[in-house]
Amino acid sequence: MPRTISLDAFGKLFEVFEHSAWRLETRTRYASDEATDTYAQFLKGEPPQWDLTTPWSVTIRKKTSRGARVGRVRVVDDPPTPGQRYLLAHAEKNIALGEDIRHLWRTDAEQRNLPTEDFWIFDSRLVALLNFDEADDLTDVELITEPAEVSRYSQVWERAWHYAIEHAVFTAELGATE
């Protein structure tokens, strides 16, 4: 049975995971991104000035430098929405922190029967299902620890990862088609 946790408790999961944290991102936009200075810079056509010293950034860099694996598959529309274009630029920061970022076209995700849920899998034992409201704000997180459900989400992740395209290749292909 899932239990709902606060956003603060969700943030603590990044401090305590041991070997892996994987995310599937499926939304066309995230309201939290649009409230940042880097999003404003991006909209002006300026290169975003990433802050690699935030507590989250320091935590992820420390985890990856010690051998933990952190990665994401981002589902992208064709053409990408402004929010997805920002995330393509934001991958520069994620990669600098040691994350492995990949992308999957939405049509490919749909053909592979991937869900439209956003989630993280921590250490292959815990799923954090991210719940958003109609304004695309993250409202809360459901923790799933039941082994059969964790296995189901892990299979979804494996399918997404298998078909996803590495960031550099994806952005090169995207640039060639524009």
C-alpha cells in the first residue's frame, strides 16, 4: 500500500539512497522550472547560469563521485514544448553532476506502452511516484515498497532506458531536423 510523503521527506531520499536513483519524466512542463532564474535566462535566449553549489547539486555530485548511478529518461514531444526545450538545456547541469540523461520521443514511449507517470526508483527497492496538480505543480509523493509493484516500475524503467537516446546524440539529431 503506497503512503504519501511530504516534498521535504522526498528530498531526503536523495541523501540516503545508496547505489542508484532512476527517473522517468513524462510531463510537457514543470511549473517549478518556470519559477527559476535559469528558465527566465533560457526564455531570453541566454545560456542558463547553472548553480552547481545548491544542496541538491552537491548531494548528487557527491553520490555520483562515489559510484552511485543517477539517470533519467525524459519523454519529449515532437516538436518539443518550451518546458521540454528547457530540460534539454538543463541536461547540461545534470550531466555536470554525474547523471546519465537520455531522451525518448513521446510517440516511441506510447508505442512501448510506457505510462505517463513521473517516478523515481531508489536502490531498486523503493518507487517515489510524483503527483502533480492541474497547474503542473508537484503536490506530493507516494512511496511504493511492495515488491511486485517495485518490480513493475523497474520493468517500465528498463524498457524506457533501453529505447532512450543518449543526450548528445538526441540533441544532435534534434538540431539537424530544425
